[in-house]
Amino acid sequence: MRRLVTASLAVVILGIAGMALAASDRHVKADLAPLASSGISGTVDKSEQLSGTMIRLQVKGLQPGVDYISTFYQNHNCETEAATPQNVVASFKANPAGIAIVTAKLATQFDQIGSVSVRLRSDQTVQACGSFAQ
């Protein structure tokens, strides 16, 4: 009987701890605005994780077969920063309809990601960008 009570108590404590961790997660969404008449738009979500940040892009208006990369910036106004291996979210191509859905888990902390861009891989020009409000 004592073991059953102890096991039940442990399950309750773990459940409460799990709810507390889930409640601390943050999530924000931003619209990707087209730049340079690219016609590329969509949304970007960032969600706080225990050991970093989850980024999810839904992008439309892409050219099928073209290589793109997504990068993040610390600033909140889409001011271009150099693309480095540390700030690349993902490399991707669109499907035949010009749509891409990309999910990536980054080791970067939630508050260090202020905006996210979509760039052409070939010349690094920014095609669209979404800024998270401060």
C-alpha cells in the first residue's frame, strides 16, 4: 500500500513539474514580408524549447528548384546581418507549387532571435523577412 501511495505521489509531482515547464514555453508568430518585389511571403513561428528555439517557416511565392536559405538576426527590424553557419536556420527548395514548409531546432536562445529572413542561396539577397515584436 505504501509503495502504491509513493508511486502515485511521484506521478503527481512529475505531472505538475511537466505542466510548469510547458507553461513557461513562449511562442510568437510573424508575417514574412516580400522584399525587392520578390513576391515571397508567408509566416515564421518561433517557440521556446528547453535547450533552444524551434523555428517553423511557411513560405509561398518561391521559384521551384531554386536553392534558398533562411537566416535569423538578433535585431527586430530585419536589418541584414552577415549569414554565418551560426545564424542559418535551414537550406531548402520549394515544391512544384512554389511552397516550402521548414522546421528547425536551433541551439540559440529564444530572445536572441529578433527576425528571420529568406535569402537566395546563390547571391544571398534577402527575398522576404519577418520581424518579431520586442
